[in-house]
Amino acid sequence: MLASVAPCGATVPGRAHAPPNAAFLPLSHSGSSNQSRREPNPTLPVTTPNLRDDDRIAFFALGTAILRHRHTIVNWTVVVAVIFVVPVLFKQREYAASASFLPQGGDSRQTGLASLAGQFGVTLPGANQAQSADFYASLLKSRDQLRLIARDTFEVAEMQGRRIPLMELLTLQPRSPIAREEEAILLLGEMIGVSVAKPQGIVELTAVTRWPSVSYAIADAMVRNVDNFNRKTRQSQASSERRFLEQRIALSRAELNAAEDKLREFYIQNKVITGSYELQLQRDRLQRDVVLQQQVFTSLSQAYEDARIREVRDTPVITVIDAPTLPTMARPRGRLARGMAGLLVGALAGLLWVYLSLSFALKRKSGDPDATEFMSALGEFVGTLLRPISWLRSRFRT
């Protein structure tokens, strides 16, 4: 049976249409070896495979998204920078008065060695910890010292030189006197800064208020209170020893006088004791008592003089290195630094927003219902946040 031949240019039903030169192509069989031996046909179009992965964001796609959403990034940058800068703009100017001093103990022989050992975290047994720089730093921040400042009254040059209690200057809440004092102590703890330079052992303090004269007065009062604490409150061991020796000397003098009186009465009653062994023995006993009391009295007198010398020598003192001065310039409020930080954070937030938008757009394109709903809700939220910026831009354009 002869097969029907289709005319030239006609198509046979049920068969795929082949190109004119298809007859010159070799028959293909299943298998990769035959496919590899097939010769390329220059008349067929050459196609490149799609190398883009839908689950990843290509570099150029991200760059295109950033360029298209540049206004959004700018809006984010402006909003965050404003949030960073606005609190500083309305902050009142503050003035800082600083002072520094060096604590010095009485025993100069151990001061240098103890200071050297303290740099390496070693505590010498003979070192007096009550005279260390850390002790004075804690003393300046103690509640007793802050209470003295809180109860003080200062002359405010910025208010026509009036003397105003510090609690009135701090504008405390209308509470009971005890509560106001506690609140003033807490505020002073924030207004006064104390630090220690470890290698040198120098104590540095800073008082910050809205009034230059008050800052200076607080810093000066803190230094004076520390000096008064050394002179009146912190009594050295030599001072306690001196008071003890004073009592012992008075008692020893009375005992010596009593012993001498007994020996004098013995001589008055017994003018001749030669030949009497009992009287000679009693005289020797009375003389030994007098000599013993004299030795005790002499030793106590010498110890008393040494204690008086050590009392002056061992009294802890402070050497003021940098006396507080009246500040003339306000502290920088950090507007530039906060503005730059706001710009940086805002730009990063805008870029993150674009990246997330592109990521969710790909998810939504792939048919993820959760991504579609989330992007819709997030777009409404961001639009609400950026509405004031859009309104301002429209106002400036008109």
C-alpha cells in the first residue's frame, strides 16, 4: 500500500510542522550521546537559559528598586533625623564647672609605693584604704554629702544675685519636705559627675546646671565639704591615741604624786632607819614605787608628744589641682552628632524598607497570600507615618 504524499507547502493533519530544512537533519534517538553529536543548525534561533532565581534578589534588581524608591528613602532619612534632633533643640543650655584634687595621706613613706601597687590592682597591707582616690569618689557621691548640697542656699548671679535655696532652683514637685529632699538628692546625683584618674589617683568632679554661678558654687562647695570632712569627721588613729594618753598621763601623775607623798611621810616619821632591817625594806619598797611611777609617767609623756606630732602628720589632706572656675560657655548639646546619627539610621531604615519591599514583592508575585496581606498592611502604616512629610512637601511646592 502506497503512502499518501502531501503536496509541497501543505501540512499533514496530526503531524507537527517541520521547517523546510528539517529533512537534512539527522534523526534523533533517545540518549545524551546522540544529542551531543547533533550539529548546530545556523538557521535556528539561539536561546540562552534563564539564570535568574526567583527566591533571590539580583544586584541590579535591588539597585533599580533603590532608584525607584529614592523618595521613600529620603523621607525615612528626614523623619529619623528630625526625631533625633528635635529633643536636643528644645533642651535648655547647661553649664559645667569642674574641679580636681589629689588625696594625700599622712604617711609619705607608703604613699608612693601604695599608689604604684594600686595601678596593678594590688593592695598593700599597710596602705590606708580610707585615703584612696576611690574612697573620695564614693564620698562625693554619698547621700550625706549630697544632702549638705541640697540643703544649701546659693547666690544666683543670673537672677540679680539673689540667694535662693537649691530645692527651689530645681523646681521639685510639691511634696513633703522629706520627699523633696530625697528628690533633690537624686537630681544632684545626676548633675554631679565624679571620676578617678587611676595612674595618678586624681579625683575629678563636674557639676552641671542651667546657671553658671550655681554650677561653680556646687563644685566649690563639694571641694570644701571634702576638706571639712577630713578635718572634722575623719580623725586619725593618732588623734584617738592622743586622747587616751591624755587620760593616762593625768592618772599616772596622780599615782606618782601619791607614791612620792608616801615616801615623804616615811622619811618624816622615820628620821633614823640605820640598824632597822624592816624600816630599810619599807623605804626600798617606797622608792621602787616612786621610780616605777616616774618611768611610767616619762614613757606616757613621750608617747603623748609622738601622738601629737603624728596627729598633724597623719591628718589626711587634699591638694586642689584644678580649682573650680565660673563657666562662660555652655556645654555642646550635640546637635550635629545627633543629626548625623539620625541621617545614618534613617538612610539604613529606608534601604531596609526597600529591601523588604522587594523581597515581599517577589513573594507576593509567587502567590504567597501572607506576604500580600502583610505588604498591604505595612504600606498603610508607613503611609500614615509619612503623611506629614507629604503634606509639608505639597505646601512648599504650592
